[in-house]
Amino acid sequence: MNIAITAIGSMSAEAVIKSLRKRNSNKIIGFDIYPQEWIVTSKLVDFFYQVPLASDEKYMETILQICLLHEINFLIALTDPEIDFLSLQIQDFKNNGIILCFPDLPSLEIARDKFIFFNFFKDNNEVLVIPTFDTIDKVDINESKNIIAKPRKGRSSEGIIKSINLQYLQNSICKTEDYIFQPIIQGNYITVDTIRDDFNNKVSIPRRELLRTMNGAGVVVEIFKDENLENIVSIITDSLSIRGCINIEFILYDNQYFLMDINPRFSAGIAFSIIAGYDFVENHLRCFQGIAIDGFIQYKQQIMSKRYADIVY
């Protein structure tokens, strides 16, 4: 198979590429917005191309031309902005025999907008959502002492503002209609890598983030098991008719899981789940080939950490 991967400088890229490399028959094309000399993982792909930002008018034409040149069968996007854009171009790729490997547009429209998924799940007794407001004047400052403002379609903690002062929040945001407002819930961050195929087979591996970067990526985590959380994740993925691997983030507070984010892509820490024993990347491709995924595997509760290496060219 010929597979293209976007944003190969992102945190999940190495794990994704190494998983795909297990099949010697795979030809892998890598894209990124930065030069090849800046991207360590460019050494892991067969061909590398520097491409424009997804917001650039030349992005679509550039990506599609390269995919056609290499007779790409599947394209895997690793960042939210690219998925947002490419989801509107699915038919153009499909017409050229290229399958985009992320959930369908109706699922994405809910998952990628924090206010929409709040309203989608707020009446579901089994999925707890954080109280969410689309305008700042609806926030009761007496009830919610600390407020967090998030871009409705944000990513990697970008653009987040925390404050107890509503006036400060309002003055700090250019377009308040692009934001949602929530009370800050202090708890443990939980990330779940989960996969679902069209035959309703599902596998999930959760982890508690013990140490995380400023942009929300866990670097020391605890892999654990919780049937209640697994059931909640199953309800979410069934409700959205998810196909493929995504990651879902929760805040664990007072023994309750509050849904925080639904990310329709591999998590930055997907390598943790692969090391735990389940190849989410290989099975992600199966979902888009119409092949049933591997069944649930037994994994042990354990602590894992990520380290960084200096590479000199």
C-alpha cells in the first residue's frame, strides 16, 4: 500500500510511521510545513515533501498532486486543522482513489466543536459534560469562581485563557463567538486511545497523565483499567458512529469522568498504547479497508515515560 502522512513533525508521527513500517510492502510519503532538515522523522519515510499550511489556498492542490504522483491509497492526517480542511474535500480525494483516514464529516462536526458536543451529550445521563456556555455573560461568577475560555475548535491548549475576572476574559478575546466558557474543574487528566470499526468492534486503552507539557501532551503516564470508563467511551463512539482511532480526554474529579475533548486523530501519546500491547495504527487502516479490527488485548497497569533524544544531521 502507498500511504501519505501529514504533519510528520508532530508528536504522534514517529509511532505512526514505525507501526506502518512493520509492513515492508508499505510505501510511506511524509508531509510537513517545515523543511526536511528540521524534521527528524523525515528520515523514516520513503519520500518527504514540504507543503503549505492547511489554511493556505495552495494546500489542497499541493497535497492532491503529490498523492496522485505516488499513487497514494490512504492519507492519514495527524493534526486537527488539516482534518478540518480535508474533511471538506473528501469527495475530491475519493474521486481519485484516495481514502482519507479519519471519521466522517457528521462525526467531525460534533467532535471538533466543543459547544456542539456539549449540547449533543448534555442530556445523556451516562456521559458527564462540563457546563459550557457560548457567551461570557451566561457564566455565573458566583457559582463558578474560576473560568476557562477555550476556542470552540481549539487544539493542543492553544488560545486557552484562565481567569476569575470576566472583564479580563472579554478584553483578552478578539472574537468571543469563537470561544466557549467553562468553570475550571480541578482533577486528573485522563486520555483514552480508542478505536471502533463498522462492525462495532471496539478497543480502548486509558491512561492517567502524571506529567504533561504546557500544550497538554502527557510525558509520564499511568496505563490503567476501568470498566466504567470503557463503557462511557463506548457510548461516545457509538453515538458519533466513529470509524477508526480517535482519542478522548476527560477530567477525573470526585470519582467521576467529565468529558473534556474529542480529538478525531491519533493522540500525541499513541506510542504508550502501542507499547501497552495494541497496534492502533495498523488497526486504524483496517477500519478504512472494511476489515474487522483485532479484538481486545490484555494489558497491565503500568507507568510509562517519554524521553527526548538529540539528533544531529
